[in-house]
Amino acid sequence: MRETIAGVAVPDSALAAEATELVREAASPLLFDHSRRVFLFGTLQGRRRGLEPDPELLYVGAMFHDLGLTEAYRRTDQRFEMDGADEARRFLAAHGLPEADVRTVWLAIALHTTPEIPYRLEPEVALVTAGVETDVLGIGYQDLDPADVAAVTAAHPRPGFKERILGAFTEGFKDRPDTTFGTVNSDVLEHFVPGFRHIDFVDVIRASAWPE
């Protein structure tokens, strides 16, 4: 029987089921529940904004968006967002999805920590970001029906979530600090990694090879 939470039907295709199991196996319960909430909150925010995403593409984008924080999919040579985006590309291509759909999901994941830009792109891109912003930053939280919020958090609880997700972020990219240049992720490392100082854009310009 198809699962419905807060009036949102969770995709039940074979592809969605495989995506669910991949993330369930790779991620901690913290990240699994967070990823499911991102799909649910993203869908609810989409209804409020008048956006109509492909539910399956939005689901894969939401479920894969934090895979780069996991041991199984974490690399050390690129931004964590790209780890999840690259795995989503591989996963969707292996299932024969059109390149345009694969690209949309890749962008949804790769840009989910980049303010503003996702909202000018496809609904799936915008709503992965909207789901993340609602669950992590509380943006749009007060715009949702409290009953819907309660239903989502009953299905996927978030006890101690603020500090626990900060810990997951720190663990996910503390061994690749340079990849946080120009992103919000550098703020996390400055709070939790002793001695870390973000790369300063002004210093980079002044120290460049140009004489002036």
C-alpha cells in the first residue's frame, strides 16, 4: 500500500524503492530521516509556491542529497554536494532515465547549499533546496500547516537534530577543508575544527600571480 505522509504520497516505483534502500544502507538514521523530510517538506513547499515537480525525481534528489556525508560515498577531492550528485547521476543513468532528468537531479543535489539560484531552475532543483532549508534552517517552517509538520516529524523524528546534523556536517568534510571555500560549509568547520580558518577570497585575489 502506497505510503502517504501529511497528504504527500511517497513514490513507490521500483526506482524509488531502490533509492530508499541504497540510502538506508549507506546513511545513518539521522541522515535517512532528514532526507525523507527534505522530500516531504520540499513537496509541501512546492504546493505552497505553485510548483509541480516530478515526484520521483524530487524523491531521488532529496534522498541522495547528503550521500557525500556518508562513509560509502564520501570523497576527499571535491565538495560533498557533488559526491551525492555524482552518485545520483550514476544511479539514474543505470536505470535508463533521459539525460535531461539526470542533469536536473544532479543540479538539485549539487546546488542544495547555494542560496537563491535553485529557485530560478527546474521545480525539482528548487524544491530539494526548499526542503533542506525548511528542515535545517527553518526557512518556510512557519508557512506550513502545523498539522503537516507534526505528521512529517512523527513519521521521521528529529530529536536533537540541530546539534546532530552539525556533527554530521563536520565529520563529512573536515578531511577536505579546502573544498568548503566559498560555501556555507566553511562556517561549520570554523565552529567545530580547532585552528581552521576559511580561505579568504580577498587574500586569494591579492596573492594571485597577477602583478597588480
